[in-house]
Amino acid sequence: MPCPLLLLMVFNLAPINIGDLKRGFHMLKKILIAVGFFCLFFSPVLILSFVAFTVFHQIILILSIAVLGWVAYYVSDLLSERDRLTREVFFHIYELKKAKETLQSCLATDTQTQAYNERLLDSRLTEECERARRYKRSVSILIVAMDSLAKLTKEYGTNLPEVIIQEVAEFLRENTRSVDIIIRKGEDRFVVILPETQLDPSRIVAERIRYAVDKKVFKIEGQAIKVTVSIGIIQFDSETHRDKEDVLRSLEETLGRARRVGPNQIAALTPSGLAEKGS
């Protein structure tokens, strides 16, 4: 049988294995590297072979060739192992980076509401206020607090308040932009940072949130339960607010003024003082 026809039959009968091809290419690469190193190391021995006149010198030459061949193969194997280890280290570094990003995301997010948790409040508030101070930009901050949540917990247990908190967080997401920052503060409060927003537009956002929560009816054990929120609003002022502590203090004062008027109220800190807005 002609040789080409025999080869054709062999290739038709034997399926090509990608793994075998990769191992074959890898072995060929190692052989080529070994040959290259052998030629490099063998050059001095080849030059010395011209003066090998006796049998003793020829034996030494043959042994030198064998030793150099082994050294060349060993060096090529070390280089291949180094490349493999480099690829593995790169892969593990990539996996560790992805795991770190996932862990940071989990630590930064409140599992119940999917808002940022309180760990990020100081850093994000400082970051946005410093940006507003440096570039003379506007930033408003809302504090949204649920009214009578402790009373509901006492009467109905923890399940209903958890549902209410999740619903309020959803209302916050629906009525804010993707660039706005929602952070849960404590059990019953959220801080909402509105970059590039002055006081009047932030009032509109607060009113949308208040209205969305107010019209929602929760039902438990056949009873309809209404929930309301009180909201305090401030606009960052670089002269009044020196740091995040001043901002948080102003937020708490504004929220306290809103609650003193009654539940379901909005209060805003203006340059002329506090202004309240009812339900």
C-alpha cells in the first residue's frame, strides 16, 4: 500500500486529540530549546575537537557532548517550568483580585436592603463633601427615618419591620438617580447623598420618597398598616460644614425639627434657617 494512502487511513481512523496536540507542541518546544542550548554550549567543545588527536581526547569529547546535552535539556526544562509557574502565579493573582473585589462588595452592602452599609458612610460623605468644596459644586444630603418602627417591632415582631425597611429602600432606589448614594444608618434610617443637586431639587426628591411610602399599605394578620417617614434635608455649605461631623450634626438637627412638627414631615436647612413642610 502506498505510504500517502496509509497515512491518510491512519489520520481518518484516529480522531485528533487537542490535548495530545498541545503536549506534542510543548515537547517540540522543549526539544528546540534544548537543541539551542546544546549548540550554544557545544561550540567550545566543537572548537576543541580539532585538537583531539588521541583516543583519550576523543572519549573526553564524547563525554563532554553527553554532559552538555543533559545540561541543555535540564536548562530548557527549568525554563519551561518557570513559564508554567509564571502562568499559575498570574492566574492565582487574578483569582485573588476577583475574590477581594467580591468580598469588598459584600462588606460594603447591607444584605437586607442592598444599600451601602454604615461602614461607608464616613468615607463617602467625606469624599462627596470634599469634591463639592474643591470644585465649588452643589451636593445635598437627605436623612430618611421611619416613624414608629420600634412600636411596630414591639407589636408585630421583627418580620414586618424588615419588610418595611426593604420596601423603603426600594422606594429610595426608584426615586433617586443611579449616581446618588444610598447608605443605611442604624436600624431605621437612610442617608441619601445627591451629588450636583441644590436644595430645591432635593426637596422634590424628598417629597417623592415621602409620598411613595405614605401611599403604601402593608397588610399583616388581616390588618392594614400605614407607614410614614420623616425626612431632613441639607445642602452642603463649605463655610458651615467644616467636616463630616458637622454635616451629620446638621442632618440630625433637621430631622429632629421635622419630627417635632409630627410624623410624615419634611424639614430643610436653608441659609435663613429651618423650613418645614407637612404631609
